[in-house]
Amino acid sequence: KAGVTQTPRYLIKTRGQQVTLSCSPISGHRSVSWYQQTPGQGLQFLFEYFSETQRNKGNFPGRFSGRQFSNSRSEMNVSTLELGDSALYLCASSVNSYEQYFGPGTRLTVT
Amino acid sequence: QQPVQSPQAVILREGEDAVINCSSSKALYSVHWYRQKHGEAPVFLMILLKGGEQKGHEKISASFNEKKQQSSLYLTASQLSYSGTYFCGTEVTGKLIFGQGTTLQVKP
């Protein structure tokens, strides 16, 4: 079975721009969760989608949004980028939100 | 709400044992353990759903004490491949909230 894939792997953006990250879950997995990982804050939960519906949301500003498509692929969008948004963004897919399989992540650098 | 892990870092020699603790100020219904090697994605180790239950993964086992609101991860006879950062996660209103991580370094 193919693992979770994320594109792009690396991204450099300028403050004020917006960015869209993509995640393709493992086939058959309907739950996709997004996390932000930084050295200072660790792994922080952004949101979870299940069958195209946002099921849970973390404590991030409204600039962070996401969606899930009918094929379970998910995208997250960050608008009006700030320097503090520089991080590794990980998505994870699962069958039931328990055992999560993480993708390799997208390394976002905001300059 | 974030669980607290201790110690923050530990250095071991191959063959030595280690314990990583995870505690929460909130009632725990489940504890998830993940390991992340440098430059890689976190990998699921195990989940504990019942109080006092122990699970195992290779020579890694864990316990979960609901009353004390804590879980411990036991690494027995450490191998070089055990090096990495270990995260515990707890469910809070459906969200998986991770601790800050414990960095484990196993030296030859």
C-alpha cells in the first residue's frame, strides 16, 4: 500500500502571500488530520477532516483553513502568511483517528 | 491541556533501559505513543485504551494508569534504532494533543 504523500515537500513564500498544501491519504483512509510542527511549540493539531467534513479544529487563527475532497485527498490553505508560520506541516491519515499514518511533511519557510 | 513528558532528553548506551513518562492534568481515556526519527515523519508505536493495560511493540512496552492520569513507555535493552523523539498524545474533545516530546539518543 502506498503511504501518505504530501506536496510540495519544500516551499518558500513571502510574508503576506498565501499557500496551499496538499495531502493524499492512504487508500481507504477517510480521516485526514493536519499538524504544525515547530521546534518551540512541538506538534500542534490544526484540524481533522472525515468524509469531507471538518470534524475537529485546533486553536489556530482563521487564516488556516482546509478542505477534503470526495476521494479523501485534503488541502490546507494559509492566507496572509506571517514569519511565525514557518514550520513543518504534517498530515496524517487513519481509518478511525486512532492509528495515524503521517506523511513526510511540507517544509514551509516564510521570508 | 498539553500532556507533560519527562524527561525532556535522555542519553543511553546500547543495551540499557529507559522510561519515558507522560502525565496529564485532565482525565485520560487513551494515550497514543509515536516515535519520530530525525528528518522523518512520526511513526505510530501503540495506543492504550484501558486503565492499567500494557501494550508492547518489539522491546517497547507501555502502561496506562487512569487514576494517576499518566502513562509510561518502557524501552528495554535499547538499540541504536531506538534513537529519536518520542511523543505521547492524549485525546481532548476528539483532538489528539501531543506532549512536547522526549529525545532519546542511544550510543554504541
